[in-house]
Amino acid sequence: MAKSRSKGPYGYSPSVWRMIGRGMELGAIIGGLTYVGYLGDEHYGTGPWLTLTGAVLATVGGSYNLVKEVLFPPRVGRSARGSFPEKREDSRDGSRPDGEHH
């Protein structure tokens, strides 16, 4: 019997929802920094330069994060080394699991 993949809302897989979220994040970053640049231009009278700078920085930085997410998706439940975290042998109070102290 084939193993079924988990589906999120509306029948899409969780990875699709993650990508939709990343796309919305990219749009929000671009819109937000462009608006901050616009406010700076209005305050300092610098013309379109701060608006353009905010838009370009947001596009480059947001696109980098989006590409990084697509090429290297996070591994759920795993540490950065790619394996499950190891159990600590010592507890915080200095005792060992067998009850002895150091």
C-alpha cells in the first residue's frame, strides 16, 4: 500500500504553503522597505533615491532568502548537523542518570 503524504488546508502539501508564505514575505519586505524609502525621501527631499535604494535592497535581500529556502529547505526535527540531537549524559544538577555525582 502506498504511503500517503500529509495534506494541509485545501489539499495542498505543507511545502506549497511554505512557499506561499515565503512569496508573501518577499512582497511584504519589498513593499515595506520601499515605503520606508519613500518616507525618507519625503522627509529629506532626496527625490526618488531612498525609495529606489529601499526597493533594490529589499529585492536583493528577499530574493536571496527565497532562493536559499528553495534550494536548502529546513529539515524539521533535525539539528543543523543533519541528525537528531544527542541526549545529554549529565543532568543540570551534576548527577548522572545512575544517581552518582561527579
